[in-house]
Amino acid sequence: MLGAPVDGLSLDQFAERISMQVDRGNPCFVVTLNPELLYRAQHEKDLLDVINRAHLVTADGIGVVWACRVSGRPVPERVAGIDLMMRLLECAACKGWRVFFLGSAPGVAEEAAARAERMFPGLRVAGTHHGYFPDRENHEVISRIAGASPQLLFVALGSPRQERWIDRHLDLLGSVVAMGVGGSLDVLSGKVRRAPEWFSRRNLEWLGRLLNQPGRWRRMLVLPKFALLVLIKYKLRLGRFSV
């Protein structure tokens, strides 16, 4: 879809596929693909290459679900990063997997971990680290994660930094499933409220997030550009076209 892979799996199927990777001890890179990231990748080939190197790609955002349908390759449902993260935390608590939280502002990952432990009794948190570290500290952060030997690594460095970071360092992190989760740690920690379920049921979670975080309005401007690009490519069949 616009040069990027999107796996046609449900939330349950993604959780099952990731569980298989954990059981086999295979490193795995999961991208939660939303319209903003996919649109940016149209103009940054290295980012599109990163997405193509991922082992699993979810349709995170009703815009991507719609675009897949327009392109003739529909997916079963939207699989939001936070929903997949919560499902995997539930699996981790049941199966004894170790989890590492990386990203967000100082203190957020720790609070997210503490709340996750309360929500999922038995969850084993291998460690946490904030996301405000410079590139020169990458080696220290990677060593800390690898030394903790987690099976799941949730990376909240903001997109596309988190995707590029995982792609660049996955081989150094051990046998881990690493997934970019954007602002999900802020939600899990309680720092940011998720849009009410009413919005999600009506595919309006983007609007709920905008109402909760009005500062996101500039990011929302990409949505009509993304929709136009999809229509031009798949309805008008004009091939490559820059919007």
C-alpha cells in the first residue's frame, strides 16, 4: 500500500504471530503504521525502506484501513498500537515474558510500568528508560536493554525516530520483539487520556485525540493530503504523484 507492506491480520492474529516469535526466540520488529508515517515515507525513501524491513506492520489508523480497501487489498480491522501493546502485556503476564519500557519524558516509563504491573498481576518488568537521551548515549541504553533480556520492548520515541532506532539497533538488543508505540506510554501512565470508547467505535479516535490534545492540529493536516494521494494512485491510477 503506497509502497509499504501492511499485514492483513486481526488483533488476535498479531498477538498470536508475536507470541510465536517470542517462543522461538526470534528478534522481531513491529511497525504500527498510521497515515502520518506512511505519508512521510512517500517523501523519505530511507523511512519507506525501514518500514519494508519490519517483520510485522499493523494498520494503525482508520485512514490506513480505508486506504487498503481503496487499493483493493483490505485488512480485517484497525490494529492500534496501544491495543496491541495492551494485549501483549496481558500475554506477558500470563506467560512470564519480561518487558522493557523505553521512551517518553523522564518518569513516564516508570509510571507506565507501575500501572501495567497493577493492571496485569504477574507482569515482569525488566526495566525502564526515558526517551530523552542523545545519540551518544545509544550504546549505554542498548547495553542496559540487552542486559535486562526482555522478550518485549515497547519504544516510545515518537515517530519516525522510534522506527529508525529499532531498525538500526535490533540486532544488538537480543532476542526481543521491539515495537514502536508512540504516545502509548503517556496513556498507560495516565499522563494522557485516551479518547472515549464511543469515538473508537465510530472510527473517530483521531478526533478524540485532537480534542484532548489541541496542539496536534498541525499533524492532522496530513490526513487530507494522504487521502488525496491514495485516491490519485488507486482510483485515478496515475501512478507516482507528489502531493
